[in-house]
Amino acid sequence: MVFEWPSGWVATLNVVSWPVVQISLGWIFTKMPAHWFAPPGPYRWESGGKIYERIFRVRHWKDRLPDGAQWFEGGFAKSRLGPRRPEQLQRFLLETWRGELCHWSALAFAPVFVLWNPPWAAFVMMLCGLLLNLPCIVALRYNRARLHAVLGRCTTSGS
């Protein structure tokens, strides 16, 4: 712990910090040009998203996660796939990558909590960061893996 502040200040800072980090990064990532994001190709081990379904049962809970991108002007809502045109699927694919990078960036802020928390509280705050971000990362990876599979079918069918 670098800073020793009264416990009321520390508690307030802890409660406010994660939402500020999440919302700020969401806004920043939404403002970045789409061409800055080139999603990786499909990973064989993801099996078109089946691995996430098998391990995390992601299909049962992913729709309950908030989609912060739609809170900002210019954000791309990822709650519904929309028309299944290849260009729309490509944009959705790109946005899943943008979202995943945003959540990984938020997790990079977790060590900051060491600055004003005792070790046990810093651990709790880092755990909160994981619990806030990992479900979103899993859902985004699941969707991206499935989109790669759909795009592959579109390409092979010639549509």
C-alpha cells in the first residue's frame, strides 16, 4: 500500500474506481476508428465456439450481460446479430474483438488497487475486476468463434 488514507476514502475509491475504469475505457474504445481493430482468425481449439459452451455454458447466460457499447454515440450494439450479410457479419466480428480488447484493458488496471489498499483488499478488488470482465470476454470470444464459422459457411456457399 503506497497511500494510507482514511478507510472511508478507500472504500469510496474502491466502489467508484471499477465503474469509472469500465465506462471510461468503453467510451475510449468506442471512439477509436474501426480500422484499428483486426480480429484474429478462428482458433481451431475453440471449435466454432463449442468449447465455451461445453466449459462455461455461455449460451445460457451471455444475453444477460450488459452491452456497454450501445451506451455511447457511435457504439455498435452486439445483442442481436441483425441481417446476415457478410459485411454486417464482418463488422460484428470486428466489434467482438474491440469489446474483448476493452475488457482486457480494464483488467490491466487491477494492480492499481495495490496503491491504496492493504493486500487482502487489493486482492478482493482484483477479484472483482476478474468477475466483472471475464464473463464478457468469454461471451465475446464465443460470439467471435461462432461468427467465424458463419462467415466460413457464407464464403463457401457463395453468398
